[in-house]
Amino acid sequence: MTERQHGAQSDDEIPTRQPVLEMNHVSKNYHARGMSRRLLDNVIHASAKRYQGQRLALDDVSLSLKSGECLAIIGESGSGKTTATRILLGLLAPTAGSLRYRGKQAPMHSTEWKRLRRESSMIFQNPYSSLDPRWTVRQSLKEAVSLRFGRGLDPSSVEARSLKILDTVGLDGRVVIDRYPIDLSGGQAQRVAIARAIIDEPEILLADEPMSAVDVTARVQILHTLQEVRTIQGASLSMIFVSHDIGMVQHIADRIVVLRQGRVLEQGSCAELLNHPQHPYTMELLKAASL
Ligand SMILES: Nc1ncnc2c1ncn2[C@@H]1O[C@H](COP(=O)(O)OP(=O)(O)OP(=O)(O)O)[C@@H](O)[C@H]1O
Ligand SMILES: [Mg+2]
């Protein structure tokens, strides 16, 4: 557990880096299902207790992603990890609090928010949901390149770029490029999804439980792929890695944030958290670690 893992960076190096993405005092309330906004407002004013009956998914959460680092967000199911990541990528508006990108406020639809959307990519839990079943791997990768660089690119350079990126994620491009998602194993499909997410050279890569839908062997391959991506991209890529398993994240993260019931319980460098966890809940997560 204490050994420094491939892909993670020196503890001395990270604190000096600038935050690239920050969430400040963010709370998120989901409306109770089936309740109109007006009715909900009446309920809120009528009873503070009922107000708590809404789903408070995040409660005053502050965290920051530094340039070039990998930040892990861990916690049990329902702790607010996906909500936090969707807010961090500007896909969901917070109920309270703010988001900053590259030192500037980035409310939804602002210039900074558009820049964040353009410069970030996401890998989802289920790889088949992020790949169009009607498209071959070649078409999926071509689409991702076109979105970033326009459709006027020379087809041979798109093909070369696609083969190179498939090689980066550990797949033989000549074998998989003409396959449809249904013809790929879960691990292969997730690696194609990673290739698709990084082919347009994002500044921020967010992976939400990227290994939980595949078998153990494929998990290790995906972890190695993400470590490799970090090594190749270096300081130009900042990554957020979401998991319920602290055993997984220790192999890739520089820092860890522990969420529980929508609140940050503790955060610190990977080594600090693994060797000197402060909270009993973090100790429980360590006991349940898989790798
Ligand atoms: N769209 C929604 N509407 C209402 N409640 C929601 C919605 N999305 C999430 N929630 C609730 O918010 C809380 C946090 O959910 P979230 O999906 O962020 O947790 P998570 O840590 O990602 O969980 P998991 O590990 O299961 O993916 C949960 O109580 C969940 O039921
Ligand atoms: Mg989730």
C-alpha cells in the first residue's frame, strides 16, 4: 500500500501546481420526484424539516484539481461522486456555490464554461453507453476527431491518428478498427471509449467508475491504460478518477477526496490517506480495498 505507484507523482511536486478546476462551497439539491417547482417552494417555506426531505446530494463541497495531477474521488454508492463530477464538468448546475476554471468563474454558458466543455472529456462506467452501436471503431474515432478539429481533415491523417491512439490504449488497431461495439469485449470497449475520450487531446479527463462494469482482468488492463495515458500526456493532462474502491485509486491517484453522504470527510495526498487515515470511514474503505 505504501509503495509509490506508477503514474502517481511526487508529493513535493503537487502542492506547488496551480488549480485548474475548482469547486467552491457547492451544494446540490435534487427536487423530490413528481413535485413541481412551485409546490416544492411552498413545502420549503412551510417546513424546514420537509425541506430536508429533498435529496441533498452535495453539501458544501470544496475541492480542486491541480494542473497535471490525478485526483481521486471515493465514497460508497450514493455519496455524491457522480453529482460532483457532473458539476465539475459543467454538465449540471449547482444549487449553491461556484465553479472556477483556470482561475476564472465558470457559471453555465459563460465563456469559461464553454472553454471547460471544449477542453474536457469523460469516460463512463458502461463503455457500451458511450459508443454508438451503429458505428465501427473507425467511425467513432473519426467523429471524435471531427468534433475537435473540424470535418475537413485529410482521411489518411485521421486514420493514422486513430491507429496511434488505439496503440496507446493497448489495442491492435488493425484488428479492432472495423469492429462494432457488440464485437468487442467489455475491456476492449472501455479502452476504445478511453481512446475516443483522449483522441481530441483534452486538458481534463474525468473517469467515473471506469472499471466497475468489467471483469477483474479487464480492470487491470484499463488501469494500466489510464496510467499509460498519464505518462504519455504528462503535465498537460489533469485527471479526475471516481471510484468506490480505494484499492484501485491508490495505483493512479496523487490526491484523494473522501465523500460520504454528500460531504467531504477528508482529503489529502494518496500516501497521507493510505498511511494515516483520519476518519474511521476511510479506515473502513481501506479494509474493503480490492487491489
Ligand atoms: N437525477 C436525480 N434525481 C434525484 N436524486 C438523484 C439524482 N441523481 C442522483 N440522485 C441522488 O443523489 C445522491 C447522490 O447520487 P450520486 O449518483 O451522485 O452518487 P454516487 O456516489 O455517484 O453513487 P454510485 O456509486 O451509486 O454511482 C443519491 O442519494 C442519489 O439517489
Ligand atoms: Mg455514480
